[in-house]
Amino acid sequence: MRRGTLSLGARYVFPVEGPPIADGVVAIEGGRIAWVGPARERTADLDLGNVAIIPGLVNAHTHLELGRLADDGAAPPASPENEVEWLRRVMAQRRAGSSEEAYRENVGRNLRESIEAGTTLVADTTTAGLSWDAIAAAPVRAVVFAEVLGLKRYRGLQTNEAAWKWLGSIKPEAQVAANARAGLSPHAPYSTAGWLYHAAASSRLPLSTHLAEMPEELRLLETRDGPLRSYLEDLGAWDEEWEPIGPRPTDYIRKGDLRHADWLVAHGTYIEPSEFWQFRPEASSNGHRAAIAYCPRTNARFGHDAHPYRALLAKGAIVCLGTDSLASSPSLGVLDEARFLHARDGSLSGELLLTMATLFGAWALRAETAVGSIRAGKSADLAVVRLPDRDEDDPHRLLFETDEPVVATLFEGQFVSGPWQGT
């Protein structure tokens, strides 16, 4: 990486750990942020114009290997879709002959799109580490979660063996070189036997799981019946001897030894209010972390109940943003997710919304000391967003009340997308 010094000027700099800086400058040295402040105190080497410099965005939940569903067309359905029926469509497409090479092509294409959309840290859930090679070669940080699943024991053994074979091939020095870590993802309570959750929790690896995602999941855990059971039976994946870890989704990450791990929960829409306190950082044991990755546009696609992110945040829980996959969302832009949420909930402060899109995700992935805000000493992983030609009392509205795009992304102080590459 370049070891010179470069200072960038912008109409606004949004440090996240401090108020927006009008006519701001970010100085970069050796790939790290050396200084941030107003232009009256330091002249920029390169004035980027009517833009905002923000921390690189954090996509706290995605599946880079998935593409759009063939019958979605250019955009997802306009009316809410039943999620179990959507699962059937996803599985039908996967079983129709999608090859490993096709999935790798999806990863490459979707990773490029993500970086161009300002993402510099990604939590990717993938099949046996399939996305690792592309991520390791890209200008991005990541946690790559190898998915394990199966209610039937033979299927669980099969996916677990594949995941651990991949994990065994990724040496610590390779993770350092790739700016990435390897983890495990027990898929979901409705698809994954309890022993796989316990095995994952004992691994001491970062963990992710889909949890409290839909009402059909709650019904299955409580009664062992309903649309999800019919779906699993049709797939040949139902196990008559299956018993859930407990009647509530949170039992899968908070019961017994399952508490002794870092958990990144995808969705969490149907977590009970009485359980919110369990997601406060101080409620976790021995310094372990639990956070929720909320995917606003995917939640809306399926017409789910309103997500309890406001109540969770009020209880001190960490809620970050994810895009899920192109199979459920129109793009992989975290800023798109934040703008969608802002349009639906204008009472959520811009300051908090930007934090959910950056620093909270970095915290969930144990990367907050390196990225997630613009502060001296942190890596210069940044996104540059074009701003509209107007003024606002709250500069955050310039970010969220517009469709102006991310025009450049920096990783470790170098432009990796946009017109200033090579600067």
C-alpha cells in the first residue's frame, strides 16, 4: 500500500464519532487516517467537491453467491411475498442446476458491486467458504461464515464436514493477508439440528445465524408443524425425531453454552420484547458479543411485522444494517438500505442511522478499533457520496434524502473505485 500522505477535501466529512464537519478535510498517511478537521486548519491536496466523505459502509449480512431469482425480473415483486414460498423458489433455482462456477461468478460480480457502493467490510454467509478466494483478493475486509445446516444427521454431518474442511485450509497468516476472518453459520433453527449449533458455539469462531425471521419459524419451534414443516417434507429434509433446542428462537444463541460465543443474528424480526435485554453488550458472558443485522428492504419484501429495531436500540442492543442477497433485495448497497429505512422512519436520527451502517456493524464483527468511523489511527477505509445542490440544517439529510450515488471508495487510503483511482 502507498505510504505517502494525501489530504482530501469535501463539502462534509461525517466522522460518526463526532458531528459532521462542513468544508472538511481527511488527511491520510500510510493507509491510515492521520487527521480530520475543518479546511481552515489544513489545506486539502485534492478537493473532491460537493461530496460527503463517510466511513466505509459495513454490510452486516449478505449472501454474495446468490443472484436474482429468474422470475423476479429487474425488481422484486411490488406486493408482499410469502417467505416460505420464496424459499421454495430459491431452492428450486438452486436445484435446477446452478453450478459452483456460477456461484463464484455471482460472488465476483456482487463483490464488485458492493465495493462500488461504498462497502469496505462485509459479513458474507456462503457454502463451505466458496466466497473466500474472491474476498481475499479484493480491497475489502470481511468475515466469511461457512454455512452448516441439516435436521437429518447425515445432512448435518455432510455440511459440517465441508465447512470444517474449508476452515482447516485457511491458515491464520492467510486471514491476516486477506484482511478477513473465517467463521461458521448454523443456518436457522428450522433447518439446522441443535447439535450443529452447539458444535459451532464450541469452535471459538465468529458465528452468524438467521433467527426469529418469520412467524412460521415460531410455529415450527412451538408445535413442530406448519408451512415450514411442509416445505422441509417436500425437500426430503424433515426429521421426525427432531427436537428444537427450545420453544423460542433466542434459545438457539442464549441457552446454556450457546451464550459463550459471538453471535451476529440476521433479521431478528420476531424477537420478543422480554428478550431484548439479552442483546445488550453487558448481558453477554465473558466479553462475547451479540448483535442484530437488520435488512430493511428484505423485511419489507415479505410483509413482516414492523422490525423492533427502535425498541432494541432503546434497550442498548447493537443493531446494524445488512442487504441480504439479490434474491431478496434490489441491490447490495448499504446506503440504499439506510435511505429506505429513513424514508419509512424519519424520526430515526441521521446520526444514529449512519452509525448503524458503519460503526455498529464494525463492532459486531470486532473491527471497531480499525474501521467504522473517521478517527486518527484507524484505517482509511472511506466512501465518497455525491451530495445534492441544496442546504439542510441537518447535513445527514443530504445523505439520506437523495438518490445521489456513492462515487468512490477508498481502502487503506487508496481509491479502489471511482474517478480518482490512481491518485
